[in-house]
Amino acid sequence: MLLLAILLGAPEAGMKLFPVLKRAETGLDVGKVFNTLKDASGPDAIAFSSLWKKIEKIVTDPDFPDDPRAYVDWVPRVSRFSFDVGRAVQTPFSG
């Protein structure tokens, strides 16, 4: 649900965040990835800061699911609902 909310509510941030979450490896601290949003700088700072304000209570909750395998599985599925984010995440068809 969080990924879908990001996709719909902050698509600019989702375009940058979803590929990072898709490439997540075991041992990646997903909570830390989300926490970097609040300190973002550069051209994406406004989009990330706005997203952080919306999701802070969720991702800082002790029960927040931070198993990277869940994100590797769900990011491609959720990204299909956006042309732009879907292109950023999906691997090209070869065959």
C-alpha cells in the first residue's frame, strides 16, 4: 500500500526511489533508504522532502516492514500502474 501511495502521490520521487528499492539486496536497511529522503539535496530535494512529510509516521514506526525482499518483489508489480515509473523499473523485454 505504501508503494502504491508513493506512486500516486509523489510520482517524481517514485521514479528515483523505486529503482533503488528494486535493486535492494538482503541486508539493505529499507528504513534507512526512506530516511535519506528527509536530507535530500539537489534537484529532487523538494519532491523527496514533500514525500518524507507524508510517509514519516509510517516508515519510522517500529513495526514498519523493512525486509528488502518484499520491495524487490512488489516494486515491479506496483510500478506497472504508472507509465513513467514503470519504464524506470521494468527491464526491457528480450525475446
